[in-house]
Amino acid sequence: MREQDPAERARNFLEVACGYSLEDALRESERCLMCADEPCVRGCPVSIDIPAFIKQIGEKNFHGAYDVITNTNLLPAVCGRVCPQENQCEGVCTVADSLEPVAIGRLERFVGDMAIAEGWSNVPYIEPSGFRIGIVGSGPAGMACAADMAKAGCDVTVFEAFHEAGGVLKYGIPDFRLPNTVVDAELGKLIELGIKFECDTLVGRLFTIEEMIEEMGFHAVFIGTGAGLPKFMGIPGESLNGVYSANEFLTRINLMQAFDFPNAETPLKVGKRVAVIGSGNTAMDAVRSALRLGAEQAMVVYRRSEKEMTARIEEYEHAIQEGVEFHWLTNPIEVLGEDGWVIGLRCVKMKLGEPDESGRARPIPIEGSEFVFPVDNVVLSIGTRPNPLLAKATPGLKTHSWGGLLVDERQVETTVHRVYAGGDAVTGAATVILAAGAGKRAAEAIHADLSGGAEPH
């Protein structure tokens, strides 16, 4: 797939990957073997009929391909860009036994982008059921649950704490990977289903989940609030000016458009030297954003080796092309400051020992190997967990010790009757498509539970 030149894209927030041309998509569709056992479908968390939509592309029935995808996934332009297909559908592609797997994600994006350009939608006839469903959080899990409940005839309202809907798709992923215009276009498809979005609405503060059910008339509530609470290392100097969590750093850029300050109202102070701690996709997003905000030196600092890195290979390769430095087997132990501002990052070199509980080699400090990176900013990207606000405001809503909501054996209903949950709020930080899959499973359970007790119509 064509991409922006690295030297140019490292200084702008325009999308890096340019998408398939018609010729590209037709050529790639010919590589699908149309396997009878369909391993790619089993590898997809939302079970898209992948051979069927690729067949439609090959026959130049692009609207038909869109209809196939949106039978199970209303976010093809989003998922085609950010899903880790290499670990899911493409990871089990039969063609990959001898060649590169069929580029399923790129074909999905091609169809999704064409649908946006042409104004297509897939709105079935909906028989109203009379049930009202409240969705807390407008990220991938909430959107997937909302879409399926709306298709089942329910009156659905989505409550979002931020001033714009989209959840992590809006605040967590930069425009150069997932443009906000694409997210907005996909959200428009949900509005066409009759779903209502109420932004600037912090459930647990303005009203409680208990009030939603007992007073506001919702027959069930789904919690898809994600895992937006950042983790910190607990090292000296983390409270200095110039230290950010990756969540704050990216939210200011992606949702608040800090890169366009002062035209946008939110500032973000980025110096010449930026260190990002961590090695996941969020770390790659943060360090590549730092470059685009004017950093002359942007580096990733990670206590394990390249082999243990958790980011997608594509994002890692893009970062290297753009000039990001990688310092493996390096662990920060102190943020240094002067007059309240960051001036350096003290680190120690590491070596790898036996695997720990995560299955990855345990990093061990090398005695006498301390050194200092001169830096102006430190961005912490070492994981997130669910925000405890909603659980604390909801009597009976139980969580794991790390903050994730407890759910039943079906992995959908919480410890409060008629309150369901899915996505990162249950599992901790995961992928967009896994969250969407959880939202769909919850919708299926809600529909079954409500239908079983039937009433409203």
C-alpha cells in the first residue's frame, strides 16, 4: 500500500497509509483461495464473512462487499486501519503457509473508505421492541453493543463523558493512523440506525446507573467505559512539569487538537528531546506524535528487548523510518528536574533472566550501569486500567483487584442485575476489534435476557 514519504509525514498529522487503489484491491482480492474451512472467519473476533466480501470485491460488487462486512461490523474503515490483522484473520490465512497472507485489513479499509465516499449505509428494517437500552461509553465496545441493540429494535442512548463521541478511537489514536473524519463518518452510520449520543455526560456524577434503571426507564445498561486510567512507575520525579501519561499526551493531541495551537484552545509543551517509556502501540503513537510536534530527538525507552516489544510490527517500522530512536534493555529509575521542569531521565541498563508470570523474560538491572539521557519531556506508556469512578458510584458493582469489572460465566453481565459490561472495562487494555466483539456478545445476551422475560413492545 502506498504511504507518505517518511521525511514529510514525520512533520505532519496526515494519514501515513494512503489506501488501496481500485487496481490494488482487485489484484489483492484474486489472491484469496476461498477456503472451504474459512480459518480467517474463525480468526476474526466479530466473525466477518471474509471470503464472501473478498469475492464481492473481485466481482466489482463493492456495495455487496460493504453489505457483507456490515452484517457483523459497522466500522470497516476503522477496523481496516487499526485492527492487528496479523494476529487474527491474516495470522491464520492459508495463503500465508507459503506467501504473504491476503491483506484482509487493507481490503476491508478499501470497502469502508468507498462506502464513506459514496455515502452508503446498511440500515435494515427494524421492528421496534419497546425496550430502552443505555450505553455508558462510546468507544468500540459501546458502539458495537449499541448497533446490535438498535438492529434488534431497541431505543438506544449512548452516554459519553467527553465532548465528542468515539472513545479511544478519538482520544487514543492519532490522525496519522486513524483520522477523526473517518471515526465521525462511521459514527454517522450508527446515528442512521436511530442511536442517540449524549456527550459531556459523566455517568456516576450527573446520575447513577441505578437511576438509569429505576428512574430513567432503561431496561438494561451496558458499560463500555474502557481502560483510560494511566499507570505510573512510582519513580522519583514523576510529578515534574514535562512528564505526561501517554493518555493525557495523546488526548490533548487527538481529541483537543493541540498540534494546531493556538487555533485550537489546548496547548501542549513539547521540547527538543522526548523520551517515551514503553513499547506498545500507544508508545509508538506517542513518540511519533512527539516528532510531529517538533521534537528533534524522539526516543523509546524499554526495559526488555526488541523481541518482547508489544507494538504492531507495522507501527514499529513506521517509527524507525521516521527517525525514532530505540533504547532496548534500558529501565528509567528517576526523572531529573530543575526549577520544577524535566531536564533528564536517569536509567539503568538491563539484562534478561528467566520468564516471569507474563511469559516474557524478566529484566534484571546491571549493577553500575546507570546513565542519564538529557530530555525535556517524559511520556509514560506502561499500561492503563479501568477508571474506578463508575464502580464506586454503583452499589453492588464488583471489580477485580486491578479494577476490571467482574462479569458472569457468559462474560457479559456484571454483579448488578440488568447491568452488562465488555471491552477494556472488563479485560483491561486490549484491541479495538476485541472490544467490539465483547460489545456484540453483550448485545446478544441482553437481547436474549430481555426477550426471555418479554414485555415492552
